[in-house]
Amino acid sequence: MVARGPDNVWDRQTRITPYDQQRWLAAAWGSALTMIGARRGGFGGGLLATLGAVIVVRAAIGRHDFAVARHWTNTTINQRGWRAKDVVHDASDESFPASDSPSWTPTAGASRR
């Protein structure tokens, strides 16, 4: 009888990935917006319900809306200078010439006497 290896396809446990968690969260929020919009009624409620339905459909399709939105906001914030800069990185940039070794150094040390 041949013993099974440690990794077996049939024994693997399925785990929810962060991407799937984001999709479920988007679907839940979209459903909540749809229900709130439907209960509110009127033109504003219809727009809210439509927005919720669009979010639910895009989550079901599997679009990477959260990742794209996060990348866009981070890029915009960094480009406009609204985020505080890294103190260590700035200090390293300020001390740039001092942190470099000289281009040549005289030889000093033990030599023949």
C-alpha cells in the first residue's frame, strides 16, 4: 500500500481569501443600500437603490473595485502631498552626502616599517 503524501488535494481546507471577503462585504453593503433606497422611495431612494444594485452586481461579477479605488486614492493623496512623509526616509534624504563614503581614502594602517 502506498502512503499518501502530506499535501493531499482531497484533504485541503478551503479558506476565504481577502479578495472574497471584500466581495462579500461589497455585496452586503450593496444589498443594504438597495433595501434602504427601496424603503425610502422617491427619486433619491431610487438612485440609492440603483447604486446598491450596481455594487451588488459588480461584486457578483468579481470586479476589483476596492483595489482600484484604494490605488487611486493613495496615488492622489501622495501626489498632492496630503499624506505625512516618512520621517526616516526624509532624514536619510537630508543626510545623503554625509552618508556616502569618500571617493578615495588615503591608505592608513599597518605597513612595513
